[in-house]
Amino acid sequence: MDRRDQTASILLCLHGDCADWDLDHPRFREQVLAWAIAERLKVRLGIADPALLSAEQKETLALLARLGVELLELDAANLQAPT
């Protein structure tokens, strides 16, 4: 990767049962922040249904947003599960 490329980005699509997500898992946070801070990638987290998130999940996402991660709402109707 060319570190001078200011357009480099990564989009992580979070969908499915948000009760199964562990956004506070250290490896998840470390990886997202490593991309955003160390690798200087534009990191975007797409969330299929933010209204279903727990208060803890919303807090974690707010913290990531304060650290430069962009949060997006995904159109759940157009999501397909990986095959």
C-alpha cells in the first residue's frame, strides 16, 4: 500500500444479529484503530440497523467516531450474507 495515497479506505459492514457483536473485544478495537491511526486509512463502519444497538455498543461506536472512524447506516434491504 502506498502510504501517500490519501484516498485509501476500508469499509467494514456490520450486519446480522447485533447481540452477537463484540465491539469491545480488544482485537476488534485494536485492528480498527490500527487501520485508522497507524495505517492512516479512512475507516468506515457500516451498521445495518443502528436502532437495535445496545447502549454499550453505541458508546463504543461513539468512542471510535471520536477517534476518527466514520459511522454509516447501511441499507439493510440491499445486504446479502456472505456465501
